[in-house]
Amino acid sequence: MKKQILVPCDCGCSILSIDTDEDNYVIISHFYTSWYEKQNTIRDEIITRLKMIWFILIGKRYSLYDIVLEKEHFIELKNKINEVNFGEE
């Protein structure tokens, strides 16, 4: 049974999507909302694309938007997140 959890950013600029599938994999994706995505100037967009091209040419990854985890690794991640202390005693 496929499940999906959507976690929006507090400022509304992006959404974190956590999906599970029948093969016990968890896929974590990060999406920018289209309003914020389209606020770049042409110059900013050209610089971003040139950086992407440069990193591809030299064999490095410029960005990674999806994370695929097996169920066991996701449970480990979830437990580590639950261990985070935000100053609460």
C-alpha cells in the first residue's frame, strides 16, 4: 500500500514529500513551490544552469533532490530525528 506524507516549509517556499511503495522503499523528495521557483532573474537562472553544466562536465553532482531508502534505513533515520533535542528538557 503506497503512502505519502507532505511536509510544507514554514515559509511556504518548498515541500518535503515522503513516499513509501510496496517494495519497502521510502522516497524522500524536495519540491520548490512554483511561485518561489519563478522569482529568479534571467541572470540568476543562467548562472545556475552554467554551474550545473560545469559540474556535469567535470564529473561532479551539482544537486540531488531525491533520497531513496530501504525501510530499515528509513526507520533508523526516523529514530535519529526523534533523538534530536531542540533545547527541550
